[in-house]
Amino acid sequence: MVNRRSNPVKEIRENQIKDAALKLFSEKGFY
């Protein structure tokens, strides 16, 4: 699905940041 209001590259980058943050938080024990 393509959202014309948002930049796909920006969304991918944000998703990568979210995944990285989730990994860091889960490693540290924050949920």
C-alpha cells in the first residue's frame, strides 16, 4: 500500500528505527 501523503523512504527509515529501538529495549528489559 502506498500512502501518497508520506515519503516511502522516510517510512522505511522510521520502521528501521522502530525495529532497532524495539531490539534495544527488549535487550535491556523494557517493554
